[in-house]
Amino acid sequence: MSITLAGIDPDRFTDWTALHALIMDAFAYMDGRIDPPSSAHRLTPDKLKDKAGVETAIVATENGALLGCVFCKAEPETLYIGKFAISPQAQGKGLGRLLLAAAEARARELGLSALRLETRIELTDNHAVFGKWGFVKTAENAHAGYDRPTSIEMKKAL
């Protein structure tokens, strides 16, 4: 596998439809497993372009095909990573670690001391993977209108 990682320039990147499809494909397994449904369902190609205009978007490609992405948003002390998506066909090949390393490099460029993410309470496999990658659970949160935890926050010190 010969992977290329690159930040997206929203003024030059043109395949927002493919990026949207990648995220929807990668998040599809959550349908029916998590409540409330994933915010990925509110994304459109145009909303992804807008998101990339205010956040750092990093994509992984092989021979021009999109395989994964992560969106990074600077916060006061941490870099929030979201829409961390790997094509189901590319999972288990180390691509997540490569994207994570790119996010860590971005955090260091910005002088931030940690990465932060949120994952749904029901997705215990994700909790385990992020734990192997050095993230620790720091909080449980509830979406608006819910009286129970619906997500957990995890951080990784750099």
C-alpha cells in the first residue's frame, strides 16, 4: 500500500462528493447502533467544503482513490479530531495510525498539548482502538434531550 497524506485546500480540492461518500460509507455501520444518529447524516458535499475552510482536513489516498480522512479543529489547549473515517475496504492496514500521526503533527505545529475526540458510548470497539493509540477517557457527555450518556470524550497527551 502506497499511501499519500495531504491537507485539503478547499479552494483546490474538487471531489467533495467522493469525500462525503467515504465518510458515509465508513460511518454506515453505526446506523441502528447509536442513538441519536450520527451527525454525519447532516453532512453534504457543500458542508464538507465549508468545514474544510475552518478546520484542517487531511485525506489519505492511494493512486488517487480516497481511503480515509480526519478533520482537525484547534481548541485552546487541544486539537479536536472528528469525522475520522477509514474506508471499510482499507481498515486494518494501519491507515488510522497514519492519519492520527498527521493530526498529532498538526497539533504540534499549533503548539497544542493534546488531541481530543468524542466517540459514541455504544461503540466500545472504537474506545478500545483509541485506547491502544494512547487515548484515555476523560468524560461522558449526553446529547441535548438525553438523560443518559451518549458519548465519551477521550484525550491523548502529546
